[in-house]
Amino acid sequence: MITVDEINEAWGWVGLNAVEVLGENAFGNLIIRDEDGRYWRLRPQDLCCEPLAQDREAYDALAYNQAFLNDWYMPEVVHLAESTLGPLSAGRKYCLKIPSALGGHYGCDNLATVPLSELIRFSGEGAQQFDGLPRWD
């Protein structure tokens, strides 16, 4: 399991001061609550961590948003990853070898598994290096 200290070290530069991880998906996306009660979504494959909801009410409403739920659970790409790489072992997540923010795609040849803490650290460092540059997406 990843700690809020690891998240803050990798992603604090975007203004996030995480106090709690509320959820994670098979691709290492995280839903995080910050010290001000805002909710953030960290998307390592997109080298992105941004506010998701300003308060608990807005966060709770996402449970009824089908577009958000499909994007969160990523059923098609999780199925592709499972059929290509097999089930995840403890502490590991699926990832893109080349992040989508850098032109990577969700294909068999661009999938791997990695420990969650490494994925969060790598994506935070990469995002900071590319901050302000034009994006592929």
C-alpha cells in the first residue's frame, strides 16, 4: 500500500497535500482527499493529478456518474491487461510503458506491471519534468 507521504513527495508540487487515499484501481489511479477536504484523482498513465471534487457531496455524486465510473474502472483496458499479463500480484498495478501523455497507447506491447509506489513516484517526477510543455493528448 502506498502512503500519503509518498504521494505528497511525488505530487506535492501540483498543490496536493494528501491526507487519505480513498481508492485505487488496477492501473494505479488513486482518489485522494487533501487537507482542505477536496478530492483529487491521480492518473499515472496520463502524468496527471488534478482536483476531482471540491467537497464530499460532489465526490459522492460521482458514484452515480456512469462516464466517471467507466473511466475509473477502465473495464476494457483492464481486461486487455489481464489477458496479456495475467492477474496482478500483491502491491503491483498495470501500467503503460510509455505514458499516454507522451504518446503511449493501450496496446499489448505497451503494457507492464509495476509496484504502485514506483508508479506514483515515476509519474510524479515525469509530470513535473514535462509540466508546461505541449501534451500529446
